[in-house]
Amino acid sequence: MPKLYDYVLSGSCYKVRLMTALLGVTYETQAIDFYPGREHKSPAMLALNPLGQLPVFEDYGLVLRDAQAILCHLANRHDPAGTWLPRDQRFGQVMMWLGFAGGELMAVSAARMVSMLGYPGDLEALRAKGRMAMRVIEDHLSDRQLAGGIWAVGDTPTIADIALFPYVMLSHDAGIGHEDYPAINLWQRQVRRLPGFVGMPGIPDYF
Amino acid sequence: MSLTTDQAALDQWYVLGAVSHFPFGTPVETGLLGEPVTVTRRDDGVTVIGAGRSLPVRTTYNHVWTSFGTPARDIFALPEATEPDRRWLYCGGVRVAASGLRLIENFLDLAHFPYVHTDILGSEEKPEVAKYEVEQRRDVDEIWATKCEFFQPKAAAASDGGQISQYMYRVVSPFNVMLYKTPPTAPNRWDVIALFVQPVDETHSIAHPFMLVIDPTSTDAEIIAFQQMIFLQDKIVLENQRPALLPLQPGRETPTRADLSSVLYRRWLKEKALTFGTEPRTDGVAAGA
Ligand SMILES: [Fe+2]
């Protein structure tokens, strides 16, 4: 059975939990005491991921790190129809948003760690970067909606939506509200309606 | 922001974190009651500096406690702390943009379990809060709620299925609370789950959950993850609550029958004339009246 090394408050681990739920993939989890225990930096975890980060996902004898890579793996292995990771002209756009989700948007994650858990860091600078990333998503989704679309890429949900969703939604933990992002609000309601959707602490099902 | 002048708030013990979470030798900046404080852990103990002076420090229950004033009592007794088979878990501080008093009141509230902790601490099929008893124990100056019962689909990290959990709540000071709850693995004993709230300012708090539990099977990571999951579900509710400050004025918020402990808690705060983290009253009644 696949295994997720998981931290319940991590938006990156949530990407994997959400994708597996949407695909109906069963897996086991091992809770890692990321905070306050810093278990992701323990020798046992560094042996699995020398970067000392979560999530780590084991499947088919592979040990995978990086939430975006794991999303690709899940779509590749468990979605034979290829709707979550289309191989046509949408592929490049999906990859582009995956890179963004693991790159610029992670400023929201960093701001959240400072704001919520007291990690060291320049909160205002991180929030500013986080808002810039949110603005890029808002403008993109707004264009999509004006053109009659809703998803990040194409006419169906893809792993790009799943990669973007967690930290967009957890931004309020970083002190970034959603008042200025109407297109994001429309989009996130659609993500929540996907069959098999699961939330996480801070992303309740009832909002 | 500057140190509060609320004497009732000043004359209390506050937790600034678990001792083990402070690094040796490196001063850690934090805040309490509107004032910056600096905690330094050394081989020979912990010092806390705030408002330009050394503050009193206790390390009771392996937490750093301090006070700006003169607490009337020592830190509360916790007999379970001497039981050898209990696991001590320090779940780490979580910052919440809310009044610390709101955190305590939310912790006391059984009625929110089905809606905020759906399918974990409560079920939308069984949302009723059975009658329970509340009392103010004047000898120790604590609030107790007892004989609380609630159906819980997943009461704790070690749960295999649903159970009727028995609860007792104990408020030991305005910003420190704990609950006693039947563990899935030892129904004749009580797990202790404490929430120590560090009020940084009137609308920002750091919650320090601390557990003394009987659970021979779960890993530390599993127990801490369970507690953090529950607390983060509360955090989003707390940060969206309006008004952010706790109203003590009659009529500002209407309590329901399930809020018996909240009613007594607010009355107890009024009796203490505590105002830090409370909404300014507009009815002309001074704090404590
Ligand atoms: Fe709660």
C-alpha cells in the first residue's frame, strides 16, 4: 500500500491527501512531528528525503518527495484516463502552474509559519510576496472566468488546481484574507464540490 | 502597544511555552499583556525580562511561567502530574488572532463539536448537549463543569470507533483551562488536556496545548497531530468571531443552555474585574460591578 509521511497542518501534505481522496487511492500515513518536534529533520526522515521536507510518498517501491512531483505520480499511476494530467497542449500549462505552486505561492506557506507558529522570518516581506502570488492567480482565474471557464487549465480540473488550492485557502493563517479575490472565491467553491473532496484544519467543509 | 494597567490581568501566572522548546543561551522575544518579554534558558534555569525588569519565573509542569504582578495563589495543583504512566506532550505554541478569553471560552464549549470538529469530536446526527453541572469552587478559586457527556466519533488519537466521552472542565485562572476526558484505552481514568493561553495583546494570543495522557499505543507525532488538528479547526472559527473581544455586557451575546460554563466563566471574570481582552462596556457599568 502507498504510504504518506504526513503532517496534518502542512498544506503540501494536504495536496497529496486531497489528490488521493479525489482519485480514490487508499494509502497509509505515518504522522511526522514537524512542529514542534522537527521530526522531518531526524536522521530517519533525512534518509528518505535529504531535503528534510514533507511530504514524502512511497509507492511502487519509489520514494518520492515534492508535492508537485507526487501529484504527477498519482495522476500518472492512478488516473488512466489522463484527465488530471492531460498529455495534450494543456500539459505545459499544467506544469507551469505546478512550478508556481511549489515556487512563488510558497511565500504564503512561509508567511503562515511565521504568523501561526512563530518561525523566524520577515512577516511583512513574506506577506507581500504571498499577495503578489495570490494576485497572479486571481488575474489568471478572472481571465478564465471571463472566457467562460472555471479551472486553472482547460475545461476540467487538473492537478494544477489541486496544487494551487491548499495555500490559496490557507492564506488567512498568514493574515492574507480573500476579500480582494472574487475569482479565487468562485473557483475555490468549485474545487470544494469535486466528488471525494476532503478539507483540512483551516479549510473546513462548511465555508 | 504597552503593558496593560489591568491589575486583575497583571496578577496572574502566564505560560510562555514549554521549557524544552526554548533553546539554550539564545534569548527568545515574545509578548505578554501588551508588553515585549525576553525569555532566556540557561543551564541553571530560565530568566524572563519584561518592562525593564526581571520577572518572577516558575518552571512548574515543565512550562515557563511568569507574572508582571503579584498572583494571589501559586500555580494550580495537578495531581495527575505525579502519575508515572502518563505521557507528557507539549504540542507547541500556535498564534491566534483573537482575545485569549475567546480561546478559553471556545475550549469550554461542547456545543460546537459537531459543527467545527465534524466526525471527530462530534457528529451532526447527535448534536445535543446533555445537561451538565457547573460550579465555582471558591476555596481554590476555580470554575468546574462536571458530568458532561458527548458522543464522539473519534475522541482521541487512539480511538477505533465512536464512544460516549465523559468530560470535566476546569478553569484554573482567566487564561488557563484544562479538560479531563475518558481515554479510549483506560475508561476508568481521565486524560488531562490543558490549554495555556499567553495573551500577547488584547486580540492576539498564543495557545500552548499540553497533554498528560494515558495512551500506550499512539506515537507522540500522532497524539500531537490530533491535538493540532482539533486546535486549528478552532482557530479559523476564533479568528472570525465578532466582536474579537469578549463581551461581558449583558445582551451583547445571548447564551444558550449549553453555555452554562460560559455564563459562569464570564460572571467569574466580572467578579475579578478583569478587563484585558474584554469588550469595553457601554452601559456605564464598571468592571467588577
Ligand atoms: Fe473546538
